[in-house]
Amino acid sequence: MAWFMGIDIGSGTSKGVITKDGESIAVEILASGINYNEVALKLREKLTAKARLDPKEIAYAIATGHGSKNVSFCQEQVSDIRCCARGINRIYPSARTIVDIQGQSSQVISIDEKGHVINHAASEKCATGSGRFFNILANVLQLELADIGSLSLTSNKPIYLNTGCAVFCESEVVTRVSEGVPVEDILAGAVKVFAEKMGALINRVGMRKQCAISGGGTLNPGIVKALEQKLKTQLLVPQQPQLVTALGAACLAEEKWQ
Amino acid sequence: MTDMFFAGLDLGSTMTKVVIIDNNEKIWASEITHTGAAHRRLANKVMEKALEKAGLSFNSLALVIATGYGRMSVPFADKQISELSCHARGVVHFLPTVRLAIDIGGQDAKGLKIKDGKLEDFVMNDKCAAGTGRFLEILSNFIGIGLNELGPISMKATDKCSCNNVCTVFAQQEIISHLSDGIPIEDIVAGLHEAIAMRTVRMVRRIGIEPDICFTGGVAKNCGIVKAFEESLGFPVFVPENPLLSGAIGAALLGKEIVMNNGEKDVTIKRPDRHLEAVSFFK
């Protein structure tokens, strides 16, 4: 009997998964805050409580993500690229391309049938290529982040935004609001800008079917639809896309131990 | 010959500039006002102020040229000329031997390659706030230091801190993390200036870097950026006395040249129905 743990410390939220025989038996999501080790310890506490385990019973733990190097109790750190690839492979063995949309960056990963990384491209230099873009939009339009996606889906006349810069977009959005353009049309336009960015990133890696998505940004159904239109294919969408990387870390921990 | 007067109006995203010159290229008046939301429609007021300073009436202007981002919506202009042509002309007026002109305005950055006083090639960034005046505006606001103080503060830097994030949004977070690491603000500001300079240098490298180099636009008023440019370009950088006016002066000079060249052909370009009226976007 052995249990494994994956801890994914992101810029906004931190995620943890405990697995047993490759199945996840406990999951937890917390805000990252400013002390990454503290949030990791809290994740471990909550996860082991949910699984009715003692932390000592975790055979192997892997930390990944933006703040993984601050985590004190894991045996190993692994890049989020490998963990994400492994996580998607566990959920969707047929996936060959992954679009991973995180709070401060996004990446496209090309994988083989075993979940090994073949190629990879990241957008981390520009806020428009990350979930941050939607935080900015939510803020300027005074909407809840969670509502943006579904609201954008109600538009049948997306506007064309002239810019791919989050800062300039903010000004343009204010202008459009003052012109009386419905907010759903503005959002649908912004989602298209984002999908264009992702399309360019996917082209750098090369699109191989099937394509899966992961990361918190994926919770926005507007993005999923816009990407499906852009890529002209149906995407594999996990039920809990934010947990994919933590799950992958736990799976890698299990393989490591065996 | 009696004096003739020419006006150039540069309606930028952030500032509206007007220059009035005579046929000897002497500047009679110049005016710079925030474009803002209201003034975007009131370019005529800026023109009125300049005319008042020069002691001239609107009708005495032989030709009014509009340039800049909002040039198409100036109803009282006789002609519109692209800002690239106007900037090139203005820069050559400031520095006749110029080969590379860098102009960083409120929302864009341009590089102009000039040969024998003529525009040969250009590069431009108007797609991303990083490397434009907007970047500095947002960051100065964010750290609570006036835009005009950034340059002098950065001059005090002893150990310039490198800023890796080009994105305006991410740069704000980077500033927080540098500040929490105890890095002095002057070292951070100097690092931000260097980041803008490096980004611009990478852009203008596409058209070639050759002296003499002239730097204009609002951002040229920041001595820290000028210094960062000189370090990364490896050449001295000339900044005219009023770097914001290059587009408006260039427009006025091009206006003068049009009238002078047409004088022999006896063609009227001045619109007979020209009135000094407010800008309208909804015609």
C-alpha cells in the first residue's frame, strides 16, 4: 500500500493531489499567497486529512510549478512541463498536444503516447498570453472572472480589437464601453485576441491531434470555444483542468518510487 | 516679400502640439497641451492659443497641416500628412546630419532611417505598451514618482538592477519583488530605463544604427533614457530643445514647402471654406 503526492505551486493558486494506484483520492486548491512553503504545508495537511493518512505514509512527493523550489518536504522538484504532460497523458492517453493556460503564462506541449515531452513553447513575456489578461478585463469591466467566459458566449457580434497588448486593450475596452458596445461583444472580441495568441504559440510547436487543454484559464468556456474555432478541432477538456499538473506530479512520484 | 505663415498640428495620442512658422522658418509660436478626452475634440482651442501667442489670425495662415494619430479628424486642416514624413522633416530641421531618428511617444515608438534628409526606411511598435511612453506612465504612477522625476532619480543609481520583464503588466510585479528584496528605487528605475532602451535598440537595429542619432518624442525628455540609449547604442544621442515638437514643426515646414513649390504653378491648396472648428469624430 503506497500513497503519492503532487504539489503544484502556481503564481495565483496552489494545487495538491494524493494518488493511490494511479487514481487520485484527494485533491485540494488553495490561494498561493506570499509564503509558498506555508501553502505547501497546508496543502499536505488538508490532503492527508481528506485521505485519512499520516504525512509519513506518503511514499514519494514531487513539487512543481512557479514556487516549487520553496517547498521543503518533497523528495524532488520536476518542471511543470513534464508534470502537465504526464497528467494529461493519464487522463487522455490519446492527447498529443496540450495547451496549458496559467495565471501568468501559457505553454503548448507536444507529447508522445507515453506522455513524454517532444517539443514545447511558452508565452511568459506578455500578459495577453496568460490568464492575467482576463483578470485585467474583469477588473476594468467590473465583472467576476468566473463570469467572463459564459458572458462572452452570449455574443453574436464580437468586436475587433486593434491590439494584442493587455495595457492597450484596457484602454480600447474603456473606449468601446463609452461607445455603448455591449459587454459580451467586447469580451468575445478579447477572447479572440487571446485565441490568436495561442494559435501562434501552437504553430511554433506544431499541432498534432488530439489536442487537450489544462490550467486554470481553461475554466473559461469562452476560451475553449474560441480555441476550438481557431484550431478547427474539438478539444479534450478535463473536468478539473487546474489539477492536471499536480496529478501529473503525483503520477511521476509513483513511477519514481516503483 | 511679405511674411507668410504656416501651421503644423500634431494630434498625438497623449499630447497635441501646434507650431506656427513663417516663410523664413522662424518659429512664431508653439503650444503643447494634453490631448485628454476633452481636448481630443478641442484641437481648435490649442490652435487658438498658438495663434494668440503669435499675434496672428487663423485666416493669415497660408496652410495648415495636420499630422499624428488623430490627423484625420482635424476639420480645419488644409491637408493631412503622415507622422512619419512630418517627423522626418522635423528631425532634419533640428539636426541636418541625422541618419537615425528615434521617436518615442505616448503610445508608440518609431525608428526612422534618414538619408540625405529624406526618409528611407522605418520601424514601428504601436502594438505593445512596453517600450512606449505608456510603460513609463504606468510605472511612474505605480511607484508614486512623477514622470519628470524618473530621469533624475535614475541618475543616482549605483548598481543598476536588470529588469527582465518587458511586459508592462509583469514589470509591475517585478518592481514589487525588487523592492521587497531591498533594492533601492534608483537602481530599479535605471533598470527600467535600460529595458526600454534595449527594446528600442533591438527594434531600430532592423533598419540599421548609424550616427548621427536624434531622439524625439515625450520620452526624450527623460535624461535617464537618453543615457541608457547612449550606452546601448554606443553613440552620442542628440535631443532637441523641445523634443515633443518634431512632428508639428515638420508638418509646418512641409506646408511651407508645398506652398513655395506651388507658388510658381499658381495652385491653391488652402481650402476656401476653412473654419477653426472643433474636431468631430461623427461626421
